Amino acid sequence: MSMKEKKRSRNSDIPKVQFPLERLLNVKDLTNFVVFPVFLALLNRLPFLALPSKPFLYFVGSAILWYIFAERSVRSNRYFNLHRAYRITFFSVVAFGVFVNSFVPSLTDEALLPEMTPIFLSVSMVTILIGYQEGIGSGLFMSFLASANLDNSLETFILLSVVVLATALTTRAIERRIEIARAGFEVSLIFVAINAIRIILQGEPVHAVDLLIAFANPILSSVIVIGIVPYLEYASRIYSNTGLIELGNLSHPLLKNLSIYAPGTYYHSISLANLSEAAAERIGANSILTRVASYFHDIGKSKRPQYFTENQQEGTNPHDNITPSMSNLVINEHVKQGVEQARRYRLPLLVEDVIKEHHGTRIKKFFFHKAKTLGQEERSDDFRYPGPKPQFKESGIIMLADSVEAAFKSIKKPTPAKTQELVEEVVNGIYNERQLDQSGLDLDDLEKIIEAFTRVLMSMNQQRIEYPKETTEKVVSISGDSDSKQHTEEDRKEQIN
């Protein structure tokens, strides 16, 4: 390398200093911090066709509170950095919520604005699809905009903030769609209670209509959410836990196809799901996502199943008849095929990520060493999986479980000590290869994962008691035919006669 190249390389390694003004002028940050909250503020006033009484406070407050409540929670979410669809979906749902929260109250008396604001609608959708913190953050921002419609009423802001918190809490762990309706009913009771307390403390007369509207608002909103969420899931490929559970019922066409054409891979995926789910529960990751992604992680093998060990009949291995380089291409193809099928069937984006990431950039050591044995001059990098490395915890767990499940089959008469030693060896090997650097898994997580893997593997290999053999009359035989069965029946009748 020349001196100029070395100097250029050294200069490129120096981190560039970015000044605050330069960061503000960045188009992406300018859009996220300024343009979008100002757009939401204008959208909020659109049904009223007028600006609020204090426009400066309104617009500047919108930008500041958007950053404090919403943008900070978004930036801590790893998935937003992986897929633009998360931010687009988040912006779309919030914009829809802001418009509805102002349009519905604009149709009635201003005094009924808090009770008529359907804030449950958008907050529940954000919480169910994206996350609990994002639901609270966007909800508090929408509460501010709604309060601005009533002359910046602090009372309205607090009242709606209580509804936001209740909505996020009741919809944060939804696994069945009926639970959304239950959450709507629970929030309705809270909304009525907080309104009744407000009215009593202020010494105002209690109007049954006000309380009835407050009760009906979240319930009707929950019905709309149940109808809208499946369409959002399909359009964005961001699935709620409910949508993931529906995908993971093993009746999906891709899984049926896998069970028919690659049965070994299918049963490997079932075992992998059990391992991965236990590990995800142990470290507090999304166990539902981990199980469902495990089912689909190898769907690309259904095209050429015979090239993978778990599907091969004894004594037949197609790799014996092709070069290691060709074997390398065939093995890589199952990842490409899996991604194509995931996109065709609109599987969740994170499931597609697992399909690409569960091998990371590891080397196919068997074929690399085979090439070296045959005297071929091959680089180890030529035998790497295309990657990328796992980008989130669930993907890292599946990578570990995939290798552990395959290695466990080689143990004869496994004991807890042998099993734990094997699991530790596999996990440490992958960690030392730096495959988990971008997954978010730390050493404490890996210790818990090893414990979970060992426990599940031993329970899967549990010996059963041997039942005493009994003499049984042979009536059905796979090699028999209908004539022999008919003769047996005739002989039995003759004996009875």
C-alpha cells in the first residue's frame, strides 16, 4: 500500500464531527423532528379549519413534545433501524389517529370533546403492532394536540393521558383478538370512573349522556381495531403477537409443503422452535416471534431437500457427485429461496430477517475442508453464508438453537453433563466467531440460553419405561392383501361354527 493510500485510509477511520446545526439540516432528522410534528399539528386543526388561539406555543410545543414523547422511544427500538416500514407504519397510524381524534369531536359540542376523542383507537394499534413505549409516547403527544383544541386545557390533557396509559397497559400483551375487545371494555370503565371523579370534585352536575359517551367510546374503538389490524399487518408485514400466533398454527401452505417434500427439515424446525421459545422466555425476548420464525427459518429447503442431511435416505448423498464449490452454491440457494417465498407469502419482515440471518456469515467448514482435501485452492470467505449476522435477540437465539439442535443428534446416550458441555461448546464457538456482535445478546443472556437449551434437550430425550410385551393376534400386515384378510375371517367363522 502506498503512503497516499495509507493516509487516505487513516483519515477515513477518524470519526467525523457533526455539529448540532449540521445535524438539524440533515433531511432525515429534519423530517422526523420538525416536519412531521408540524404536519400532525396542522392535520389536527384541519376539521376546525382554523389555527388555535396560540399558534406559536402550539407548533413549537408540538415539535418539542413529539421529540420527548415519541421520537425518543422510536430511536430506542432496534426494529426501526432495520426496516423503514416500521417508521412509515408508525407515522401513518399516528397521523390517522390525530385526524380522527379531532374530526369526531368537531361534529359535536365542544364541551364533549374529551369524551368524544377516540384516542383508544390509534394508541392500541401502535401498542399492538409496534410496542408499549411507542404506544404511550405517541398517545401522550396526541393528548397534547387534543387538549389544544380546547384552548390548551390541562384538564383535557390529564384526562386523555390517563386513557392513554390504561390503553397501553391493557393492550401490551395481546395474544388473541378477543382480548382487544376486553381491553376496550376495561378502558371504558376507567374512562367513566375518571370522568365521574372529575365531575364530582368540581361540583358539576352529572350528565348521564357524558358518561355513556365515555363508556361507549373505547368499546366502539376496539371493534374498529379488531377489523383494521389484520389489514395493517398484511400491508406493512409488521405482525402483532396475535398475527404471529395465527401464522404459527402449522397449517400454513409453506409449512405443509415443507412437511411433504422435506419432512426431516420440518421436524428439525419443530424441535428448533421448542428450544428457541424456551430460551426467549428465559431472557425476556419475544417467545412468540421466536417460535414462529423457527417454523419458517428453513422453508427454502423444500426446493432441493435431498441436498440437506436431515432429508437424505441412508447411503445416498448428492454432494458426493458434485464439487465442493457447487455444493456451496446449492446450500446458499436455500436462503435465497426462503427469502423469495417469505416475500411472496408476505410473511413478517422479522421472519424474513431470521431466514437470512440464522446462518450469519459462518463458514461451511465441511465443504471448505473437502475442497482443500481435493487440492482445490479456495478461500474460506468463498464458503461463507451470505449473511447478514443476526440483528436482534430473537434471530441470535435461533442461530444458536439451529447449531445446538444439529450437534445434539451426534451424542450417543446423552447425559445432563454431556449435553451442557456440548451446548456450551457450540454457543462459545459462535460467540468467538463474532456472529452475535450485532444481535444485542450479552454474556448474561448467553448463560441463561445455555441453561434453557440444556433443560429442553434433556426433556426431549427423556427415556420412557419399557412396557411388558403381550401376545397379540396379527390381523393387519403391511405386506398382506385383502384376500389373506378375507381367509382369516372365514377361518374364524368356521371355528365358531
